[in-house]
Amino acid sequence: MTVAHDDDDPKGMGARRTVRQQIRGLLLREPLSYETLRDVLGLSVRALEDELRHVERSTRAVGERLVVEPARCRACGHVFGDRAARHFHAPGRCPECRSERIEDPIFRIERTPSGGRGRSG
């Protein structure tokens, strides 16, 4: 099995990469919304949710962290911060104003200050 290197695949979307490797490569380069990730990767809501949960765990193991800017209502500004722990995708409606104009959560991967490998704690 051949492993793709960053030099071989500067955009992080090579055919030889797993979906999780593609997600990691994309989010290390730029913040992306949930729907953008779905469109680029061609995944269902549930499949992307599962993949992001795995990416969240695996990034911690290599000294990184998945940062989630929570979904936000465009009509009233309500932030769905408590929801991010349970669901990565945006809800259908705002509980405050019932608007369906919901801004998707934004994801990025940051290297933690220690930047080391392995588990802390």
C-alpha cells in the first residue's frame, strides 16, 4: 500500500487517502463549513458526523484538536454552543425565533501548543 505524502497531494484530496485523512488535510489548510465538507467529500449527514467524531479523537492523539465554531441563527443570532457536543451538523430551526436561516458550524484543525504526539494526562 502506498501512502500519499503532502508533497504528492498538496490539496489533501488524493484518491489514496481515506476520508478521515482527506478531512484532516482539508481542515489543516482552511476552516470549512459542514455543508462544504459534505459537498466536497460526497457524504451523507450521518456519515460525515461519524467521520468527524473519529477525526476529533485521532487529532488529539497527534497533538492537534478539532475546533468547532457552533451553528448560529442568522435571524436572531442565537448560538447553538451546547449542541456542538452532541451534533456537528446545524439544526433545522432556531429554538428562539423558529427561523430556518441557520449558519452551518465551521470546522478547523489546530495544532495544540505542546504539539507533541501521544496522549496527555
